[in-house]
Amino acid sequence: MKTRTKDYYVAQAAVIKAMGHPTRLLILNSLKKKETCVCELRDLVGDDISTISKHLLVLRKAGLVASRREGNWLHYRLTCPCVLDFTGCIAGLKR
Amino acid sequence: MKTRTKDYYVAQAAVIKAMGHPTRLLILNSLKKKETCVCELRDLVGDDISTISKHLLVLRKAGLVASRREGNWLHYRLTCPCVLDFTGCIAGLKR
DNA sequence: CAAGTATTTGGCTATTCGGTAAAATAGCCA
DNA sequence: TGGCTATTTTACCGAATAGCCAAATACTTG
């Protein structure tokens, strides 16, 4: 594989990989509806808060979410809602 | 997370996860253009053929590709070309 | 500054993943 | 059948990932 091509797919795969986890998909779908703080996400997901925080780090590194501080709370939001558009296509796959 | 909801996201994440690897993205994009045999994919990717075969297994399990035998050759094809439609959105992410 | 709340980070363990080489399988043809 | 080609499967190893707990950090309020 050419270096140029490889770099392109490596970058793209990094984002897709970040989306490829049930908890992170739930988080993304939740953020699609509205900006949400970490503690709300913990209640929604049910995992330890440090686990949630680590998932958010993965999503942040991928550029999928961003945060805004308001006092003690960090409000996360989806940077690019279109990333969830193709889930309909995936749902249609027979497996 | 509710069991029902969880199962849904687990299934969806499985497909996305299968897409989240540079080599597999290259394969999918190649198959988008035309049906291709494993040896052609090996030449394209440059990895060991058993590695390619494993990647194809991952894609098959996810339901993203299917194969058709013609003599010694197995021709792989994309089952649902729309799965690559959202890459444009991802490419637009600032990271 | 001290205490309290929200979130992140570090450290640990168990599990999964990616890659390679060697062996196994599947189909072709003499 | 036996040899040949294409592909998959198995076994193995090192690296990456997910989850939890405990400690650290960021900010607010008294």
C-alpha cells in the first residue's frame, strides 16, 4: 500500500474505530439529541465514571466530540452529527 | 443500559468495529469498484495472504462482504456499498 | 484556605486484536 | 489418484483495549 494511501486510511480508521464500541455509540447517539455532562452519561450508561471519562477521551481524540465547561460540569457535544447518518444502512445488513 | 438497547448497540458496534482498520477500509473501498479475488487484494495491500484472509473473515462475519467461488478463486464483493457513504463526513473532521 | 463536587489520570488485570508461519482444506487438471 | 494453485485455519506472540479502583486535578463555595 502506498504511504499516501495508507495514511489516509489510517486516519479514517482511527475515527471509525473510535465509534466501534457499544458504549461510545450510545454516548454519541445521546449527544446527538443534546449537550450532556459526564455525570448524566454515567447514569445513562451505568459504568464507572472513570470508564465513561476514558470513552470520552477516545471520542475527543478522534475529533467526534468537544466539551465546554460550566462551573464544575463539563458539557460534551457532538462535533459532526452526520457521523451517525449511516447507521440505518448498517442496521439493514443481514448477518 | 437496558438489555434491549445494549444488544442494539453491540450489534451496530460490531459492524463499525469491523470497518475500523486501515487494511479493511482499503479492501472495502477496492471492492466498491469491483468484485476481487483474494490474491488481487494481497497484491493491493501487500500483507501476508493469511493476514488478508483473516481481515476478510472479520468483514464476512460483520456481513459487509460475501464471496463467490469460481474454480480456485474466491471473488469477494461488497454486500452493502452504502456503508462507505459516510467517509466524506469523517474526512471533514478537524482533529 | 478548607471542604465538597465533577472529572480526569495512573495503575493494574483480563481480554481481544493483528500479524506471521506452518499445516490443513478446496477445487482443478493430467 | 497425485500434483498444483488458491485460500483458510491453527498456533503463537506482542501490542492494544476495556474496565475498575484509587489518587490527582479543576472548580465552587463557605
